[in-house]
Amino acid sequence: MDFQTWLFNQANKTLAEALEEYLNPSEPKSMDEILSERRFKIISEPDKAFIIAFDKAINEFGYDYGGVIRSGNVFSPLLIVYGKTDTKSRPCPARIYIDDNGIRFRLFLNKVDAHRQYIENAPAHIKNAFTSDSGRCTLC
């Protein structure tokens, strides 16, 4: 991990806490442990529950967030980027943008036409993301 990423991940920690973690690194934390840190108090409990459930589900497909919640970009100050586990290029299927207004979830889907029958017969909350204006990505 480079210094800038490490430094960002120390937000809302005391100097003593940051130094302790740097000098005595612990095992990678679970998403649940990370989201319980003080710096993520801006995330509502329902949004935390969604992130934890999504993280668990996408891990089963061989994707993870690399153990680091990144400093964001123009869309949000915090960003969770999922990528293929144990690969060099880490293709990105999903991102979760975090800011004071909550979270925004973005999927990068390939070959959607191959799943057309499923989408057409899916429950409304899934189908609407593909077929209605209310499901349109607000980041694009």
C-alpha cells in the first residue's frame, strides 16, 4: 500500500492510533469491522447493511475490494471498488460511492443481452433498473 492510501485510511484516528496500526499491522479487516470505524459514521445503518451484504455476495463470485476503501473522486469522497480476486488487471464489476448523502451503487454489466430472459422475468426491483427511467444511472 502506498503512503497516500495509507494516510487517507487514517482519517478520524488519533496520531497514537495511526502509529499503532502502522507499527503493528493487523490482519485484514472484514467489511463489517471497517464500516464500524469512526470515519464511516456518515453511512446510515441500512446503507452499511447493504454494503456488507453486497460484499459477502460478490466475494462468492470471486470479487473483492482489495481490503481498502479508497479516497474518492469528483463523485464522492469515499469509494469502494470491486475487482476480480487474484488477477493483475482486476476487472471492475461494481463501485460504491460514499458521501454525506448516502451511498450510490454502480454496476458495470457486460453481455446484458445474454441475460435478457432473466431480466424480463425478474422481480420489479431488479427489472426496473434495466427498463425504467427511475433506474437510470445518475452518475452518467
